[in-house]
Amino acid sequence: MALEIQSPLQSPLLTTTFGDVFEKLRMASSSSSNDSDEHNVQDLDLNPAHDFPYNHIRVRELGDGSEGIVDAYVHKPTGTCLAVKMIQNKPHLPAEVNILRKIPYHESIIHMYGFYGAQPQPDTDCILFEHCSGGDLFDLQKNSFEVNNAVFTEESMWAILRQLSSALAFLHEGVGCADPEQQAVWHPVIHRDIKLENVFVTSFGVKTDLSDIKIKIGDFGLATFYDPEDKRMPGHWGTSILWPPEQTWEGREATPAGDVWAVGCIIHELAHGFPPIEDPELHREQAMKSRHGAQLDRRLDPNIKRFYWEAKTPRWPLPINIDPEAHEFDRRRLRPTPRYSDTLNQCMAMSLQLRMEDRATAGELLEVVEEMEAAYHFRELEKETMAMVVDLTGDDSDDEEY
């Protein structure tokens, strides 16, 4: 079985240039993304998914996930680099493929070029994605801290939150869909596993504050078309430490509100270094002081023990708009949390309301984020203008008009 998707974009070329921490990452994600006209993608030689793998060269392994490995391949006729996800053969079209082939293109959602059954080996199927050469937000956070103790700037946090909110409003409500008729009959898609590792960086931009970073939500392996009558996630799917309060170990009901919570988790984790949850290890240690807790811990399968305690630990979002020294001690905090603006904290809080009924929808979150981000940049521009006036006039009086 083969499925090729016509794409409006050319995927970035693979590069391996290295330098300083952000410069190294930025150079590694440099792209030659040339827009393709519709008549061009009809030419099979220009479709990066065509005739896989005979028209392609394997470059290297990109990662190893729960479903299989992801390799980088280059399409020989165009030089386009693809991320090829190899999964176990299935008798039906994978849900990830079925979803991505049905939804329109969105700039902040990973693009799928095609699907091939029994390729590149007889016992594997493969999904061909655009290659996001900047890695993911997990690696960006880890590398930034380990190399030079860098933290995410306010500007980069707004850029990330806006793009995540835009992608989620599109998935849940069809916001931004070019076809009004399609939006009118939109069937909501829930991702069910939004986390740092599943947000990919396509470009670091040119600004040192990463305010023009470009990201995409990827890995739709657990995604589904939302059915309010069938919300339970099978087995031990997902990332339990990022579940919202209403998604319990016993119920495991995943809803659009859980995706919104996950977006807030990303901002919380980029700011604090850990998600909005009490320390699961401390919670487990406290529970094991009782006979019941100790017996329960011994009975748990070692493969799901961590999953269980992370699901059982109470959720506890922390603010990001207070001075670093005002935060209480937490052994997970490896560096001080910067003080961000009240408005960024407000937007994060909208997505991290403990009661699902109080949490913003994706569309509501996007609307407020866009408004608040614009207001933040306007205030910053006012400050810069005032500083220029002071430099020129030498007068820093508060009532000076300009």
C-alpha cells in the first residue's frame, strides 16, 4: 500500500553545521524551503515521497521511539530531507496516517508526505514526514541549559505559545482552515500526547532571543478524531505526568481540554524546568510510609510503576510572574525561574485551570494569546522609544511627552 501526499512546501535540506549554542542550533536548522506551485508537485520527480525508498538515500538515524525508529532520508532528485518513521506492519492504515491525510495543511503541524506499506523492509510500514532539522523543544531546553545555562526569553515563550495555540485551535475547531465549508463540518482532532519531545523546531530564525523560532506539533501516533462517547485511552498510552487533573489512572478519559492543559505544561516546563505537578518521587515516598502504599508499590509491575505514581500525583501549577527568590524550594528546580510578564502568566494559567470547566478552549486561548502578545510587544516598543528619547534629550522625567 502506498499513499503520496501533495505538499505546498519543500522540506528543509539536511545540514550538519556547528558553532556556538544557539548559532549551532540555528545553523543546523538552516533550510532551503522553496515554495512549490501546484503544477510542480504533480511532477512525480519533484514529489519527495515518490518511489520510496528507491529514489532516496538513507543518511542516519534520527531517533528511537515506542513505535519504532525514525531515519533521515534524502530524496535524490530534489535533495529534500525526509524524516521516515518505521513502524510494525499493520493490516490497516495507521490512525496517524488517516488523520494527517484528512486535515488541511497548517504551518504549525507536521506535514506528512506519504505512507508506504512493507517498506523499506518487508516487515515494516513507513510514514514520510518533513524533516525538522532543529530537533525538538526537549533537546533545545536541555542543550541550552547544559551549554550556557540559558533560559527561554519572554519573546520566545510568546512565539512558542502562539504557535501551539494556533495549531491546537486548528485541530480542535478548524480555526484558520482556508475552506469555510470544511470548518463548518470540522471533526475535532485531539493529539493526546503534546509534550516537549513532540514539538519540533523547523527554524531558530535570525534573532538571538529566538522570538522568530518556528515550531510544529508532530507525532500523531496517539491522536484520534474526538468522540465524546468514547474518551477512554487504551492501556498505558500517553505521558501520565502531563495528564490534566480530570484524566485519572482509573478513568483515563482524554478530551480536548487535556490538550489545552498540555500546552500550558510546555510553557510551565520551559519556565520552571518541570511540569505543573507535585514531585512524583516525593509523593511516592510519602505514600510508601503507610503499609497500604508500600504493599501497592511492591505489587505494581516495574514497567508501569513510574507511570502509575505520576498519574496519581496531584497537579500543582506554579506562577511564572514572581521574582526568582520568591519561589519555594523544589529539588527539581535546577536553575532560577525567570520572572515573566503578568500577561504571559495569565495565558499559561488559562490553560492550567485545575477544573476542566474553568479551562479555556483552544480557540479562546488563541484569541487571548494573540491579543496579549501584541500588547506585550507594544509595551516593549514604548520602552525602547522612551529610552531613545532619554538618550537624545538627557531628560528621563516621567511626564515627558514624545
